[in-house]
Amino acid sequence: MAQKQKFPHLLSSKWTAVQKTWGWRHFQVINRKNEGKWVFAEMISSCDNQVRFWINAKQLKDRDLWTPGWVTLEQLRKEAQQTDEK
């Protein structure tokens, strides 16, 4: 039986950084790299294609750092407020 791929839907996925990252918040995964047990995603800013960086894909699961999809600043604030109320 083939081993299940980690992060199978990583390519082309869109993410919003909770804090500005390299001056921007909205990113898309344009490449992935497997290195042993680690999976890395190459991110590109949706507003500036010169801004690119590699990140451990596991960090994308941390909702204190990243939110799936492209989210407005207002939506981010609402999510943070709801989290604080819990």
C-alpha cells in the first residue's frame, strides 16, 4: 500500500498571514518540496511576485500564524476576537 502524502492539497492553496510577512498578508503556494519527513511550501505574495520564501508546511496549520484562504483584515480581527472570548 502506498504511503499517504502529507499536505496533498498544498499546491496552489491560498493563505493569509495573521501578521504582515515581508510586508504582505496574502500568499499562494507555488511549489512544494519533500525533505525526509519534512514538507516545505514555497510561498509567493499575491500582490508582489518578487516576495517569495520557503516555509515548513506544518506552520500553515498554526492558526496564530496563518489562516487558509484570502481573508480580509476585518475578518482576521473578528476571528481573533472570537478566539479571545473562548
